[in-house]
Amino acid sequence: MRIKQILAQGRGGEEYAVSGWVRSVRAGKGVAFIVLNDGSCLGGIQIVVDSLLPSFPQIVRLGTGSSLAVAGTLVESPATGQRFELAAASVTIYQDAALDYPLQKKRHSFEYLRTIAHLRPRTNTFGALFRVRSFLAQAIHQFFAERDFLCVHTPIITANDCEGAGELFRVTTLDLAAPPRIKGEVDFSADFFSRSTGLTVSGQLEGELFALAFSDIYTFGPTFRAENSNTSRHAAEFWMIEPEMAFADLAADAALAEEFFRYLCRRVLDECGEDMEFFNSHMDTGLIQRIRKVADSTFQVMEYGEAIVQLRRAKVPFVYPVAWGVDLQTEHERYLTEQVADGPLFVINYPREIKAFYMRGNDDGRTVAAMDLLVPKVGEIIGGSQREERSDLLRQRMAEMGISEEGLWWYLDSRRWGSCPHAGFGLGFERLIMYLTGMENIRDVIPFPRTPRHAEF
RNA sequence: UCCCCAUUAGCUCAGUCGGUAGAGCAGGUGACUGUUAAUCACCUUGUCCGUGGUUCGAGUCCGCGAAGGGGAGCCA
């Protein structure tokens, strides 16, 4: 039985068997205490071993990290600290962890733990983190399932860099030492796919195609960017959630984003209580209060033009100057959501020059139907738009931005027969986790982070 | 990619004015105890990131390099 279940619903006097890894051994002459953890919850179960047990001499020498199976009787604990403990009748040692086990019974730095990413899931912080991550992944699928959204697996290998969203990782089977060439250029027609391919930077374009068949869809999958970004917020491989709705405009898009974000805040507070308390006390003491506030609030909406007015009126000095037409920096976003709105804020209708080609042109001719959801402490967390469904305007915009129609003929086809208004947004899964746990480095919210120069494990 | 900070024991760090390195934890031994990252006593552990230089002498000062962290840009 899992330790979480026993601690929650175990009954005193009954027999239970658990398996897990040793967190701590405290040995005395007549009795030894083992804290055993199996990953099912933050805390472990206290195992009490009497010195009369034949394996007692081995047990008191067990190192942190050893793997055990224990069978015994659940009894009410006479000491404070835990309600129940397991009085061991038998202890089976799978493997005693030697003293060179890198995790000690003390606090380690995140930097150090990254160098032992294969072992860090056995720590309190990463145990809590990956339980929350798993819960959120399932909650996301649930949210969309409850609303009849189709889950679509868009391709990971792609031939198009859809929005120029970043450098593509190349996928090839060509001999790198001596690739076939034509006129000096690498001849990708000889490659596996008979063309140049890479790893996807977004599933959105394919998602749109499915929205135009199933009405409401979402993707939730890995995404890759070969940018040389060395920051706490960027990874070369990350997971992204991208819903897309047919017959929806920007307002409907923002409404979905709000419902979605508040749903996840609520669920994680309601159902990851123990782990969230841990983050609240160890990472960020304002965490639960902040998330609760978001879960209960109605998000405000502000036009980009109004945002610029507000920023220019601000008494705070900004590093980056503000004028109509510039993209908002993190400092601007935080000012708007923290000082002006004091809560989550949608900024909508951005200048077309700073946004992607597929965003729908507004009637004013200079803005597009884009929206960013800004939240306190972070800034932008969701970005979305209504898509340009009018074929002529879309092609015109692509021409202006120098995007070739050739590789996107299938995307343009979606605007030829039965095109309709549609909208969607993207949410970086790791950034969501960072927001909800207070963890400050993206490398610490993904099991085995891939960043420039790092693909270990 | 740019700017800044740091790299010393297994881990977290201190190291004064340039004079051959120290603490806590971990580990070992023992004691003690229904313990709670147990406690107490004693003990072990070093390519001071690498490299070149200045100097009688470099963990300490200077150059180069490497890897790390933070911030920025780009973004999710």
C-alpha cells in the first residue's frame, strides 16, 4: 500500500506493508526510527524497529537512500510529530545505499541538485514539484475534456518554422561530415524526408486545421527552440498547451484563458494542499495567498493603447522607453498587472508590426486582435490571438513579412473552403508550474532540463 | 549573445595586509536517548576550477580559458 493512503485512511491495529526509500535513520539501543518515503506524499511514514528484530544490526547502519520493504502493525504514535507509525514485524532490505549517496539529510542548493538530476526527485522539493506537475498535466486534460475539446497530437517533426518563433533544431539523417551538395548548398532532397526538417516550435498551425474540423481542440506536447537563451525562464525543450476554437473571437479567447487559468489555480490549491503548503513555506510565503486571489478574481481587460497611456503616466522610471508601437517589456507588464490592475490583466489589440503574421487585422488598420494575459510577479503568462481567417488579408500580410506561401499551402487552404473566425492561445507548461509553485528557475520544474550546453541524463 | 557575481573538504560556506587552509553538516568511533534534518564527545577528509604571469613567497594580485549562477535581450 502507498504511504499516502496509509497515513490518510490507515486504521490502528491493522497490518500494512510498505516499500520505499530511507530518508532518515535514528538509532538507539532498544529501538530505531526510520523515515520511509515512497513518493506518494511529502512526508514519510515513521517505521519503528525494535532491537529484538533479527535484522536490527543491519537496519541501524542503513544509509539515507536505501530501499526497503516493511511489514508491520499500524499503531498510534506515542510521540508528537505523527499520528501513526508502523511497528515493523519484518524489514526487507532491497539495497543498502552506500555512504557515497549524494543526497544528505540536509538542504542542498538547486545548482548542486541539477548536477544530480537523476536523484533529485527523491528530495522533498522535487517530490512536491513533480507531484504538482503531474497533477496539473492531468487537470489540464480534464479541463478540456469537460468542455468537449478534442485532444490533438500535432507533429513533433516539422518542415516549417511556423511563426519564425525561434531557431529550429534540425532533424536529419545526412552524414554531417560529408552531406550531399548541390552548387555548394546541402542537398536536403537526399535527406530522410526529402526536405529540410526540424523539431516543432509550435503546434498552433496544425491545431488550427483541426479546429476547423472539430470546432474546439487543444494540443499539449513538447516544443523545441534552438535559441541560445541562458535565462531562468528558457529551455530548449519545454511543454506547451495550445487550445484553438472555431467560431470564436478575441473576447471568447480571453474568456477561455481566464476560465482555464482560474480553474488550474483552484484545482492545485484544493488538491495539492500538502505540497502547496510546502512551497508556500519554503519558496515564497505569499504564494498561496496570491494564487487564491487569482482564483477568485475577475480578470481585467485593457487596450494596448490604454496600457501605453498608463505607462507614460507612471511615476516609476523604466529602463526601456514607452511609446505607441513598442513591445511591452517585463518591467512594463509587471507595472500594469501589479500597480494598475492589482491582479490578472489582459492587454489586447497590439500594434500589428510587433505581432505574428497569423493574427487577425483589426478595422483600425494598425492593430491586431492579440491578447496577453499578465499576472503579478511574472508578467506575461499566456499569449493568444484571433487568427486572420480572410484569405486575401492573410496572404497580403505574409507577403509584407516576407513569409513564403510555398511551405504553408496547406495552412492557406484552411482559408479557402469553409474558413471561419477562430482564436486560440498558448501557455508554456513550465512557466505555469513556476507561477504556481514559486520555483524561480525553469531548470527546476522539468525532470531533465535541456538548455544550451546541457543535455545530460 | 551582452553585463554582473562567484568557482576553496562529499555538501553549504569562511579565509583579514600576499606568509603552505578552517567551520558547520555529511562520514567514522563511542556514549546516550520514544527519536523527529535526534543529541553529546572524539576523529578522518583538500589538484584552493585550469593555465600562464608578478613575487623570496599566491587560495589571496594580474592575463587567458573553462564550467556555474544572476540580470538583460528573445520569448513560452
